[in-house]
Amino acid sequence: MIKSTPFIKGKQLHFNGRTIPMLSGEVHYWRINPQEWRTVLERVKEMGIQMVATYVCWEFHEVTPGELDFNGVTDPRRDLVAFLSLLQEMDFDIIVRPGPYIYSEWKNNGIPDRMTKYHRLDPLFLSEADDYIQAVVKVIKPFLASNGGRIVLLQAENEIDPWPALFTEPLGLGKNPGLFQQFLKEQYESIEALNKIWISDYSNFEQAHAVCVLPGDQTEKLVRYLDFVRFKHWFVRRAAEWAVSVYRQAGVDVPIILNGYDGTGTQHWGEMEHVADVYGQDIYPSNEFAKWPDEFRFLLEKARFARAISRLPYIGEFEAGVWHGWHYLTGALTANHYRMAAIGAWAGGIVGWNWYMLVNRDNWYMSPINEWGRTRPELFSTFKKIVDVYQVLEPATLSHPCKIGVTIDPLQRSLVRPGEPVLKAIHAAGLDYEFFDLWAGTWDAPVVFYAGGSWLSRSGQERLLAYVRSGGHLVLMGLLPEYDEFLLKHKSLPVNRGDGVIPINGAIKVRLNDHEFVYHSNRAEWFETVPGKTIIATRVSTDNLSSEELVYQHSLEQGQEYKIGFTVQEGQGMITYLGLDVNPGLLKNILIGIEIVQPIECSIASWTVALYERAESKFITVINPNQMAGSCEIRLNDRMPDGIYMIHDLMTDYTWNVPAMNGKLSLICSLPAKDATVLQILRQDL
């Protein structure tokens, strides 16, 4: 028999001529009575799931130090071999997640008691963890797809975190030197280089102390905090590289995945993607995304960032029920919540996920299947429908006709998110977009909005400049990177900020190319002279006075003109700078002014719509995140040959026909409050 190994190509997992859907569910064999395994897995199969994921728990399988039971000799729940054999017998593909850490709301996060006092890079931890990995690989090796089995993916480690508050002293983050000082030596090489950046006068690296909390208004300590964040990224990468290497050397030749938190403050998503074959974030929102401001927007942004950096945009753990403790924050998870979450992930570009937990267990609630193989009907039917829609959608095969890019930098995002006003405004405007990753990405769409702050890495600045010179249009609104990642003065873009800032008590009329619009704010930058084509603002009368006492005074500055921005050519592309604070109306007017027509528009800006295409089929994800039901008009621009099209609501199976004329198609979609659907559009009159 010719052996074959699963591989990833075109955002898909392939093996032996099969394309394996990256849609799985977590089942923990050791937390379920083995007599119920088959019944539970039959319910999983009824749902349409073809892949099962499971942790392997070091702490549970270790009977005594160094003695591991994977065959159920000491306890039938320890029979990993039997569980993997049953999965293969039932024709499931398998993701195995052996740790050494698994978290999983289990004692010591899944490691033996004697290991808890050592951080992940401690030589003693690495030695014992290596022995554990060798033992577990020996057991799972016959089940690897490359050996004729059904394990197609292996996760190395879990949500790697240096845990600064738990290992402060061993890591060198407190009174004593440690790994942090080793990191500084690697980064700066000489103490003189460190002193220059930190504005210090140390004689050796051991004297350098970490700033582990964002220093507020102590700007002189910001670069030290940045180095703490870089240290966490460094630690995580080294631990990940070690785990992946040990598994590879032990004989694991299927794709290896890594997972992490849904922010970049601890794990650097792009670096993780380079260490393993796939990186996936773990996402657990509150019910209906109602607990925290902008929570649904954050889901879309996480999905878009995954699409920007990953060869297979994937969610390593996607909420299906919730663990004890977190349920106080999430509330009861409803069927419509799961529709919002799944379709929101698709809208952002996610092509697969692992539902965690698909099956209840000791301290986990609200999964669609319980530990006896009984279903929760309203949840089970919703999950099954999502699987059905996934199979029609085939998200990995879809293209995204998007014309708008927004910059993102992982280091910036791990701090105070200086581009947050841009991200909020673009979401409030109802604009679909993708991220331009300034750490390692490229972008070829017609326009990019800068959503960063006054500092950006030198490599990120150079990527922006290369994008413009190759023909792109970069738009900056009151923000311009003028410092590098070490807060040293550095500016790659050949543009400057304004010479002054004027107050606006009312409104200004802005002329951008041939487009005029009224802008309301309280300030604007202005220039004495500008390069390229000037953007002029004229003061106009205000219409929101609440009394007569200053009517005359408000008219004094009417008609005054200011140069509040410009468009200048650089290479084959353009840079537009406006000295204005961003808001949704400004973004829409900029797009009109630079003649960018969005492929899809929605009449209700607070709804989220995204267009995806495959051959003759088009799919629209539609999410109503509001507290009341409603209907919106969705317009497709310049994408549709004239004719009659069938609209198929894949969630309800309702269909209707609409005409397309002059390349445009308009349809009405109705949704309950806090709900979502996917519309498929097919030509009918061919």
C-alpha cells in the first residue's frame, strides 16, 4: 500500500483524493462512560459531523509518575486505543490533541501535580513532557492517516501562555533575572542598544526590569511594556517550536495545528502560523453578543484577521456550550446565538472550526448533545442545519469580491488598539472589508484605510509604501505612522500631518475630487501648503443652535476655506490624507470621492452583509445584530448579468425570484432580532 499524508492546499485539507471538511466537534472519551461512546458518536454522525476532536489528558492517563495507561487496564475510561478504534470503525476523521497542556477545566490544566511548578520552557518540564509525548505518539501512530488510520490533524500544546502572574520570578519579570533578560539579550545584542531604546544606563541586562502592565500616561515606559509583549510572543513561539519539533521527531507526519486566545496580547497569530501548519483562535462569546460593547464586531475582526494570515482560516475552539463559571457571563446560549456566531464567522472569512464541546461532560453545559447521547432538540436541530448549510456553502472554495482593505498590526492590536476609531466607524458604516496584515501580508485591492497609530514597525511602513507604489490607494484620516516599533522617529510614507488644528463649531463642506459633502465635527487639521491635489474645506452655517444668543457670532467664520488634506501620487498609486476625525459618514463619502463602488450594500448599516462567490453561485451572509426584528434592502452592484434570479434562504429553505437589471440586483431580507441567515443566488432564466 502506498502511504499518503494529509496536506493543506487552497484553504482545504486533502487526503487520499478526499477533501476533508474542516468542521469538527469535541468529544472527551475519558469523561464519558465507555458504554455510551457509540451512542454519543451516533448522535454526532446524525448531525452531519464527519470529524471528531479530542484531548488526551496526561494527568488522567498517568497512573504513577512515568507509568501511563492508554489501554484501559486501570480504568476503562483510559482506553484511548479503544476510542480511536471506534472512531475509525464509525468512519470519522480525527483531530487528536495530546498537549502536554490541555486546560479543559481539568486538574492542573491536564499535567501531573509534580509538573505544576515549572513553566513551559523549564528544562525539567521539557524533559518530562518529552517522555510523555514519546509515549502518546507510540500509541496514536498506527491511527495516523499516513499509516492507514484516520487521525488527519494533531494539535501540539494548547493556548500556550507564559502566565506572567504565576511564574513571575522564574521568568525574570520580578526581582530576579530570568528568561526575560535572555530575551532582551537576543533582541538587543548589546546593553548599549537597550539603553538607547529604554533611555537607561544599565551596565548589564540583568539590571533591566520588566514593565508588565500598560503604563498609562507614563509614555517613557511604553517601549518597555512593548518589550514585555514581545517577550510573551517570544516565549510562546519557542514553546510552540519545541512542541511541534518533538512531535515531528517522534514520527507525527500529519498536519500539526496550534491554537490560542482570540487576542494577540499573548500569542502572535502570524508567528504561530509559521510554526505549525494551521493556527486557530478560540472564541467564546456571550449569548447573542450582548454582554460587552462591540462584541459582535470583534468576532468579525477575528475572522477577518484569520483570513488575512492563515492558509486555512480556522477557529480552534468555537463555542458549543460553556464551562462552569463562564456561564455566569455568557448566559444561556440560544439557537439564534449559534446561527449568529456561525454565519458571522463565515462573513469574516472563516472556512472551518472545531465546536467545543459538541458533547456535554462533567463541568460543561448547554452542548447540543449530552453525555448519554441524548439531544437538546432546539440546539441539535440548529447545529444540524448549520452543518447542512456549510456543506452547500463550502466556504473554502469561495472568493470574496471585496474592494476595501483595512490595516492591522498584531503588536498594535495587543495594546490600546490605536486604530479602534477607524474599525468602529467602518463597522458602523456597514462596509465589508478585509484586513491588510502589516506584519507579513500583501494587498492588491484598490483602497486601504490606515487603522493604526503614530507608531508602526519599519517593515509595516515599508509594506504600506510598497502597496502604494504598486498601484494602491492609501487613505489616512488624522493618523500617520511617524515612529517605529521601538518608538524611534521613523516615517516611510512621504506625507506630513497638518500645520495646525482649528476648532469647528458647526460644520464644514469638504470637496474631494468631484464630490462635495458636509462634515460635522469639532476639529480639523489644516495645512499652509500641500503636495498634490488639495482637499478644501469651507465653513458653513450650523443648523443645530439651541438659542438665539450667538446667532450672529456663529456666522462670522462662514465661507473661510482651509486646506484640510490632499491626494498625492507615489509611484503608480496614490495617498490621500485628510486631517479629520473618522466617522461612518466620512468613510462613505471618501469612497464616493475616490470612485470605489462596493460590490454589496445594505440599507441598514447596523446589519452585516458579505458577498462570496463560486462559479455561477453567489452567497450572501446576513446578520441582524439588533434587539428588534427588521427587513433590509440588499443591493449587488455591477455583478449581475440581466435576468431572473432565484434567492434561496438556506436557513429557512424559503425561495423567491428577483430580476437583475443594468448589472444590479436588489432584494429584501427579513430577520428576527439577533439572528442570521445565508442567501444563495442562482440564475433562473438560462
